[in-house]
Amino acid sequence: MRIKIGLGYDIHRLVKGRKLILGGVEIPFFKGLAGHSDADVVLHAIADAILGALGEGDIGEHFPNTDSRYKNISSLVLLKNVDGLRRKKGFKISNVDCVVQAEEPKIKNYKKAMEKKIAQCLKIKISEVNIKATTQEQLDAIGQKKGIAAFATVLLIKN
Ligand code: ZN
């Protein structure tokens, strides 16, 4: 099969005393996401989408949160690592699409910076990365500002 699609989803809790990193970009906010790594839900969702398209499981299998090597690691490193697997398997990226679900902070002004960071990390064009943001209309845990989630899809084309 020449084309492969992958879906990724991730959610982390918002807590005090952590930096908020989304799509590899630090966003000024009084809380950040809790996690073993920097807890970047956007990059985790994208990495999982790439792994899904490759039929290679999920990031939890590749980077166990019990492994001290990944403690507080930048998720750009994890994504780069996953992307290396994609290259090794002979696929190029058609495009990456992502939805970030956050009640606050407003991330509208950071979407372009995130697209740029992700494109650089994956060595693709900025036009091949799209970040969308939505609130949860105050519904459920995300709507109550307890966490931030992200969905991503990736389309891969066999070289
Ligand atoms: Zn995660």
C-alpha cells in the first residue's frame, strides 16, 4: 500500500509548577502539563499518529515512562526519534493535522509558531502542518481546565 494514515490522541493534567509546552513552543501560563517528559500533548499525538501509520504501536511502548532517560525530556527529541523510524521505513509525510483542546490559555497566537517548530522537527514544509485549537465549551474535564488534550492525523506516502 502506497499511502498510510495514522491517528494520535493524548491528554495530560494541568498542574502548578510546570512549564506549558505545546507543539514544542513554551506558552506563558501559570500552570503546565504533568508528565514524565515535558508532557507536550501536541507532539505526543503527532508521534502516535506517525507510529500508527507505520503500524509501530504507540509512544508508550517506544519511550516507557518508567525509563529515567526520558524524564523531563523535550518531546521534540521523542518526535525526532519516531520520525527517524518513518524515514528508515521509507515513507514521506504528506501532511500533519492537529486539534488542540484547551479551555485556557488561548493558544490562537501560538499556532503559527507551533506549526513552524513541528515542520522543522519533521523536516517538512510549514504548509504541510496545520494546528487547530478549540475549547470544550466548559464541558467535561478539559472544559473545567483540568487538562489539555490533542488529536493528530498524519498521512504517509511510500517513497
Ligand atoms: Zn503524553
